Amino acid sequence: MTATLTGKKYLKEKAKKALQSEEGRRIYGCRKTDVEPIFGHMKNCFGIRRTHL
């Protein structure tokens, strides 16, 4: 940890650096999925109109 970065700032910079790496971009790209079809399926098939997550 550098002397200029402490606490949250250090962690934020560390996460930013990890996400900007090639592997980090690849892993983060896998997270980008659409969850809406699952809720539509629940509403259509099971008659669920409200959900509490």
C-alpha cells in the first residue's frame, strides 16, 4: 500500500487496476447477463406477479 492511498481509496484503485487487466476484463465480461427472462418465465409459468429479492 502506498503512502498516498489509504482505506477505501486504496481498495478502489486496486479493484480498478484488476478490472482493467486483460484477465479482469474477461472475467467481468462473463458477468454481463440478462436476468429478466427468468422473471418473465416465473410470471408466465408460475403466476408469480411480485417478487422480493
